Amino acid sequence: MENKLQALADKLYQDGLSKGKEEGERILAQARQEAGRILEEAKGQAGKIMEEARQESEDMRKNSLTEITIASRQMLSRVKGEMETALLEKTLAPAVHAAMEEKAFVQELILKLVSAFRPEEQSALPLVLVLPEADRAAFDGFLHEGLAKALKEGLEVKFSGDLPGGFRIANREKGYLLSFTEEDFQALFAEYARPRIKQMLYQ
């Protein structure tokens, strides 16, 4: 009886051991399969992350190159503009200043403009000539001699302390004002001179 019990116990033990071994192998195989799946997913995720990082890096590189190109063009344009302005100031400004300091030149301009504005069909001259207060004495003889006829025809002359040099002409009837100061002439001549300066500098 004892032998039978021992044999039964051994059989149960062997069956349990065999089943446990099978279960263990099944669990181990399942774990290996799960580990393989996780590894493949991790590899795929890593590849995706690497591709996203590469794309982001490429985008940053392109953006940086674009920004550098734009900044370089802006800087070059600014330097060119400054060179043109400096050259204009060195050449044009002194010439205009010298011409505007020459009272005979300014008086000749005034005569030509007043003559050009004289309406043939009207006897009155609806113009106001504004001169610098500082130049009142210098223009005294010119007003009584050169502009005597225009003054009789209705030209009005005013002196202004706000006008540093040159002159202005206003039309009382039509309400417009034309300015002929040193700054006005510099701006006018600069518009014509700048393209030629660009051509000289960059070709």
C-alpha cells in the first residue's frame, strides 16, 4: 500500500512538474514574443523620432539660411544707401549751398519764376514771395529794381524769420505754395543724381 501511495505521489509530482514545465515554457515563449514585439515597436518609434529630428534639423538649417540671406541683403542695401547718401552729401550739398549763398543766382531764379507765373489774361499778379528775414537788406535793392514792375502788378513780398534761406512762392488765388530752399534743391537734385551715383558705384 505504501508503495502504491509512493507511486501515485511520484506520478502526481511528475505530472505537475511536466505541466509546470510546459506552462513555464509557454509563458517564456509568450514573454519572448511580447519582448520581440516591444522591441520592434521601440525600433519603429526610435526610427520615427530620428526622422522627425532629422526633418526638424533640416527645417532649422533652411530657416537659418533664409534669415541669414535676408539679413545679408538688408545690410548690403543699407550700406549701399549710406554710401550713396555720403557721396551726395560730399558732392551735391556743397554745390547747392554755394549756389544758394549766391544772391544774384537766387534773384535770377525769382525773376524767372515770377515771370513764368504771370497770367497773361489778368492784370493783377496773385503771388506772394516769401524771403528770409535775415536777407532783408540783401534783397532791398533787388525788390525796388528787379521786381518793381511785378510789385506794381500785385506781387506781394513778405519776410519770414522761419525761412533759413532760399525763398517760397504762393499763389493767393489757387492756394498752393512752392518752396525753393537749399534743402528743397538738394532733395530735387538728389533724385536725379542718385541713379548716376548708383551706376558709378556698382557697375
